[in-house]
Amino acid sequence: MYKYLFGPVPSRRLGISLGVDLVPKKVCSLDCIYDPDYITFSGSGEPTLNSQIGKVLQFIKKEKPNIPVAVLTNGTLFYNHLIASNS
């Protein structure tokens, strides 16, 4: 519904901030090289609801082994994933 809005997100300088994405396509006016500290999975809902999350995480770790991965989760589905992976 709000394709160009994100947040609210905490900001050290501004408190709680609502973001507005004025350039929805990833574009940089310089020769940008992105060097992330983390690859983070979160978004609009619980990331462990995606039935392919294990495959996605394996792919990311294989392709970018030097970048840590964070999964922001409430942890309620860990038990289900453990059972599925041991079956």
C-alpha cells in the first residue's frame, strides 16, 4: 500500500523517523560500491514464515561468506524448522 514509505525506524539523530524513498529503484549518482556490515532478513513480517529461508540463507552464505547474516525474528517458528531439517 505504501510503496515509497518505510519505518518508522529509530534514528540516533532524529528519534523515531518515517522514511520516504524518493528513488524507488536503487540508483547512485556516484560510482557506488556497497560494502555492507550485515545482510539482514526482516521486512514486513516474520522472515521464518518463508518456507525457503534455509535455502536462501545457504545461498547468501555461499555467495558472500565474509558478510555476516542477521535474521530479525521473534523465534516462534524455530522449533518447526528444527523438526523439518531433522526429518
